[in-house]
Amino acid sequence: MFSLTDILGEAFGLILTWDRNLSEIVMLSLRVTLSAVVISCLIGLPLGAVVGAFRFPGRGLVTVLLNTLMGLPPVVVGLVVYLMLSASGPLGVLQLLYTPGAMIIAQTILVTPIVAALTKQVVEDLHGEYAEQFASLGVGAFDRITALLWDARYSLLTVALAGFGRAVAEVGAVLIVGGNINHVTRVMTTTIALETSKGNLELALALGLLLLSIAVIVNAAVMALRASAVRAAYA
Amino acid sequence: MIRRHFLSLAASILLALGLTGTAQAEDGFIVVQSTTSTQNSGLFDHILPIFTDKTGIEVRVVAVGTGQAIKNAANGDGDVLFVHAKPAEEKFVAQGHGLARSDVMYNDFVIVGPPADPAGVAGMSDVVAALGKIAEAEAPFASRGDDSGTNKAELRLWGAAGIDVRAASGDWYRETGSGMGATLNTGTAMGAYIMTDRATWIAFGNKGDYKVAVEGDAKMFNQYGIILVNPEMHKNVKAELGQTFIDWVLSDEGQSAIAGYKVDGQQLFFPNAG
């Protein structure tokens, strides 16, 4: 029914006729997603490291909880955030509903468990190697966490990218809390959903290819950063 | 050294995020809870820039099914409600969530079907009789099933035909539970009859070999109404800006902007305010 050349042609057409509208959508996608990933890392990295490095009562429960929350359904998160931010909800006074801020909140809730759970695993493995040394040197708790996070930084980049992947591809939650408002909260995934519902399937697929390309660029940039940091470290 | 490098990078990212967050502080906008048919047909893209140029008020449209739009507005998440399900709209006003309701425009529903026409309804104008034949033939029928304005109208017509579609749900009667466009995509792919508003159908880009089978019955009249969300019930409602928008939509200028929207030379909505 559809030929790949048609879709690729449409995708190239999009890039050639790149207009303000499209760059607005792409920039908002990146802004929302990267903000959510940065905030998730600020919460998830220390949280995951603490759970990974220390033994405490309820640690197993926290681990199960984090692993479960990795599978949070985006639509459910969208609904919960909507009910919180609605004018009739407890946080309605903030007037965040139908703004990019609401979308960042929803995606942060989705991404934080992923960052925390994966960080926990990375740090736990590393801690196995370091534990005796820490003990013999009498390293304090805070220094242990920072040392572990710092030494695991290259693996943690991949953790952040996993979170980025979840956020950038997500449509259910941002559709509900953002409202897919033109020029305000319309991002790549909600545009794809909208064009699909208009029956413009080639355009929707072309936008999908564009989204994929942007994800490739972000991943490549992070990997390049990592490679140059590794080189600098051993230079 | 490297650690400092990383920290300054993280700091600059945060700074950049913080700066972009302040871009939208102005208050000159309203939120309109509306339906997918007005959005997907392109009507808003046509009329809203005219209004914004004139008044400087930005209109942010949240396009969902009528059922969801009404619930969102009842939560106070919107200044204006612009939908098409008169009984539900009147209930919304009666419950105190909205002020007066005004007629804005109408179009009509049609039933589209596959060229094979398994129920033999092509060319009929009596919608109740046509639905009866579809049920009798047990020909696939794709329903929105999402409590939208179109879904409510469709269920009223099944009721008039005396057919209990719930009993056939999952069999020949298939509820997609999604928007008009998604239901058209699904329905055309499964060879089902689909009831759709004419505006969405004309603007729809994935018709395949489908054609309008049933049209022209007065029962398929589709009236759109506009309501200001009650500012006394919901304090955050921008009553003045919202009323400005409603007044404009109902004015000669707004009405002729609606009449002037055409796709492939066909007028999609017919203004009938006042």
C-alpha cells in the first residue's frame, strides 16, 4: 500500500522544506525530554547509588519497587499528573496543566525509576570490587557514593540514554497533560499521533524517521563526549 | 580537572533549561476544550489566526472527544467549551459548570462504506433503515465507542432503529475506543461501515476506495455549540478573554470565517448562530 520511497521522499521533503513550525516542534521535544532526563538523573543517580551501595532494612522492597516502576504505563502517569495539576486538583493553583512544565513532570516520573534502578545495579556491581578498600581506608558514606558514581560515570551515561529513549518516544502521558496544543505543547510524538488520526500516514511515518534521526544524533553526541573524556582521562 | 569539566557542563545544561523555561509568561491566551472534528478538519487553523490577529488573544485548543472535553471543562481546565453534543452541553450548563450555550454552526454525519457494499445501503438517505440493513446483514460496523459527540449521535440512531448494538459488540459491531481519524483508519482497513462527521471525512487523507454510502437524512444533523466555563465555579477561568472569543465566533466576521473554510472546494461547516 505504501512504498518506502514515498515515505523517504516525504521525510527528505520535510527536511528540505524545514520550516519554523517543524523546528518549534523538534526543539520542544528536545527541551521537554532533556529536562526530564536531567531532573531524573539528579534524583535517580544518588537514589540508585544509595540503594546499590548500602544495606538497610527494606532494601529488597525498594529494589522491587524501583524495578516495577520502570514499567509504569505512560497513560496512567499522564492521568495521575492531570488529576494533580487540574484546576480542581490539589496542585491546580500552579497553573501548570497544558504547559511544557506539566510534560516535564510526567516524563520525569516515567524516567526516574529507570535511572534509579539501572544505577543501583551498576553501583552495586562496582561496590563489590571497592567494598574492602573503602572499609580499610575508612571512607565515609558520602564519599563512597560520590566515588562510586564518579568511577561508574561511563556506564551511567548509558543509563541516562536509556532514560532519554523512554522519554523521547513517549506519547501517552504528554498527550494528556500537554494537550497537544499547537505552538505550545505539540511535540514530535503527539504530532505523529495527530497526523495518523488525520490519515496522513506518509507524513506521520516521515516524522517518525525524523524523530529516530534526532535520537541517533543525541546518542552519537553522548558517545563522542564519552570517547573524548576517556581519551582525556588516559592522556 | 575532568571532574570540573563535567560539572561545568552539567551547570550550563541546567542554566539553558532554566532560561528556556521563562519563555511563556504572558497571560493573553485562553484554553478552548474542543473536539477532534474541528481540529482534524483544519477549521481552527483557518479561523484562529484571524481572531488572534484582530484581538491579540492566543487561543490554545485541546482537541479530544466531546465526552472528555466536557469532563475537562467541568474540572475547570479550560475557559471555553466548543463541542457537538447538545443534550450533554445543556446538562453541563444546568449543572452550573457553564454559562449560556449558543449555537455556532452545523455540518452533518455521513456513513461511509466499502465499495463492495455488503449491506446494500449505498445511496440510501434513510439512516435508520440503513442501520437496520447493516445489522441484518451483520456487516462490520466500526464505532468510536469513546463517548464522543459522534458516538452519542450514532448510539441515538441505533436506538431509533431498535437495535441493541451492545449485544453485537466484538462481533460485527466493533468499538475502537478512539478518535474519529483513528476509527476511520481502523474501520477502512477492516472493511467496516463507519459513521463520521462530513468535515473530518472530506479532510481525511487515508480514504482508500471508501465512499459516502448514506447521507442526507435530517436525523444526521450535527450541531456545534459554544459555552463559557462558569467563572464563579472555577476561579481561574479567564471570563473576559473567553467571552471575547465567543462573541467573535458568533459575530458576522467569525461566522463568515467559518463559512469561508473549504477543502477541495467544499464548505465543511455551515454557520447558524443567532
